[in-house]
Amino acid sequence: MADIRTVGPNPLPGSIERWGVQAYADRFVENDMPCVVGELDTLEQRLPEGWTPHAVIVIAGNQPLYRTRPWPWPTVHLSIDTWQVFSDYESAWTGDFTFVAQREFIAPMADTGAPRVQWLPLAADPEVHHPVAVPVTGDIGFVGSVDALVHRERPRIIELLRSAFRVRVDSRVFFDDYLRALCATPIALNHSAVDELNMRVFEAMAAGRMLITNRAAARNGLLDIFRDGEHLVTYADDAELIDKTRHYVAHPEERDAIARAGLEAVIAAHTYDHRAANILATLREAGCLNRPAAASAPLQDARLTLLPAVPGHVVDLGATLPATRYALRAHHAQSFTGITGTDDTTAVTRRYDAVHPWPGPDTLRADTVILSAPASFPAGLDAQLAAAHGWLAGGGCVIARLPPVDDLAAWMHARGFHPTHQTISAEGSIVRAVRRTRRLKGILRDVAARYPVEDAAYQPGYIAALPEGF
């Protein structure tokens, strides 16, 4: 059993009334360590005495998470509504692993520099979502939002169904009321407004109702994890929706068999216990769980304090860091390679797993590149950053002590990196930045054009507010 502590904001005074959920006020659970998002940089000081986490899980928010120093524990970012919460792209840069709930956002998220991006679908909680006996009050029901801009198609679909069936619609119901509404009709309707594999898919099936949903969510993995006609039913257009609904209203044995199979499929592989196991397996495969604290091997150079918790294959560009491969392994590096500015590598060979003269082998790949001698290296700073960009995969990071620059973020962005952490000392700025494939503004413009949100000004406003060069 894991010892889990929660940290984050609790509802502000008046929030529950403003949200219109007074009926559920007693169901809100306060966080163990309350704080606003901007105070998360102080997490290390907020932990209970003697308690140290093995990992930090950051669930998507509405404000980018910046930190001057990386946390010493592996950090996982979960992005749920990646199509509309643009701050997720920036927050993910500061972590070690990124999971997106919608499969189509793996590539856009990775292109911005988010590390180790994977798909982690949403799920159901069997303790909350399960069959309950309630009076049947319709042929088909929809539970969810019908009034947001992005959901403008749902009212039309509901009216279409009302022309032929008894339709029940429930909005702004939560907890037990939500479950009873799901179970009040033998067929549960879902409409994926932005082609998403949403929570309702899993929750309706876990409630033991036959789900009928638009096929568009196949782009995000719907038909890779469920079989059409066996676990659920899909439709492509109005005519198919009407025909299939009519068929399953008239054939309850077939309908109930699909509902049972869907329930079994969710319980077998698509609960939040399964998703937590996926995250833990990823951390375990990366060697992040149950490992000793990195502080057992102090590192002398200030740049090494910005090492990510999962440094992977580390390259010392300059081969002057006061560290050895043994010290780096104590900080969980897989390997430590030096790149010297001369052909003579004998003086430093023993400190590294491998040493190469500049410009290094064509096959060199890295997860972390540290510029240890940018001023004295025979190649200029731009050439060093270009080499680091070539060695790193998307989401890999570069760490360097840099001279004063008027606009450091824009300067780094022009060289293919997003700054994520910065410390300032008498010797200048020490910066950690992730390698990007595309500029964030371009990616977000593509997303905004495809997926409008309820507040039409939000997405363009967010993009316009990004600093120059992003």
C-alpha cells in the first residue's frame, strides 16, 4: 500500500457556490498540504518531517509550473485536456515523464520538448462507477455538458434521438447522482466532441450500460482497447445512430450482452488501479523506484545541481566537470561520456565511461548534455549548443553556465531549446533547457484551430501572451 500525500489548492471561499455544486459540498476533500500553484516551488519545505516521496505526480492544471531548481524526485506530468489546457505543454518541460490521456497529443507534446511522452488513457473507478438498481426512465440517456461551445453538436444529436426514442438528459450531476443518471437508461450515449477518449466512455461501461458513441474517438485509441459490437457500439453519422439505437432498443438480449462484456473489459484492464500500475511500471523500468537518495554522492559543480532526477546518458561537452562516472551513477545516470577539445583524451579517460575528441562520433546520443567549458572550448557557444541539439532526443536537456544575455529565453529558443530552470550567481546564469522540435506557438496554433474551447478568447490569448521566440 502506497503512502500518498496530496498537495495543491483547496476551494476558495465562495467557489462551491460559484460552481453551483452546493449539494456536493461535503464530498470535497482538502489536500494534505494546501498551497496555490505558484507555491509548489516550496514543496521540499512542505513535506512532513522524515517523509520523502519516491515520485511526484503532477496532474494537469491551468497555470504553467516553473521551478528554479528541479525536485530531487522523479516527476510525472499527467495531461488530461491537452487540447485546451495549454499550460500543460510548459509544465511538462520541468518533469521527467509525461503522460497524455489522448493519444494524438503524444507527438505535439514531444515536439515542444516534454520528456518521455506516453499515452495513458482515462479510466473508471469501480468503487464509484458500478451498476446500481434504479428505475428505468428512458430508452437512451446522456449525462454531461450540452451548453459549451465545443459541445454545440450534442443538443442537435439529442433532439434527433428524441424524434424516435425516450431520451433522458442530465447535466451538472456528480457523485451518486451521476451514477444513478448513468444507470437510469439501458443505453448510455456518448459524444466525443473533440474526438477524445473521454471519462464517460469508461464510466458508462463500468456502470453496466451499453455504450453507444461516435466513432471519431478511434483516432485516440477507442477501437484499440475496445471491440465495436462486442464491448460497445459506435456510429459514424445520424442514420447509423438512429438505426443502431432502434436495433438495441428492440433487442435487449443483444444489448445486455454487450453491456456485460463492456463492464468486464473495463474491470479487467481500464480502472485507475491499472493506470497507476502503468505509471509505476514506467518508473520502475527507468530505475526510479526504491533507489537511494542521490545526496549520497555530493556533486561539486553548480551545474550538476540542475541534473534531472532521471539523467539517462550524460555527456560532458568540454570534459572539465569535477565529477566521475561513479558519482554520476550515484545520481542515477546510465552513462557518462566526455567530449574533449583536443585529440589527447588520456588525461580524463578514467573519469568517464567513454571519451571522444570534438566533435564526437556521429552515433553519439544523449539524454543530458552539460556544457562544462563553453568559454574555453575551441568551438563557439553556438556550435556547442548545435551539437547538443543533435545529440539529444526531444525532451532531452542541456545545462550550461551562460554569459549575460538581454533576453535569455528568446536567445535559447532561437537555438532550439526551452529554458525550464535557472539559477543566478556571481558567475552568471546557470540554465537548464529542454530540446524542442517545433516552436510552442506553432503547435498551439494548430491545436487551437482544430479544437475551439468554451471561452473563444482563451486559446488565442494564451498564445499571444507567450514570450517572443516561443
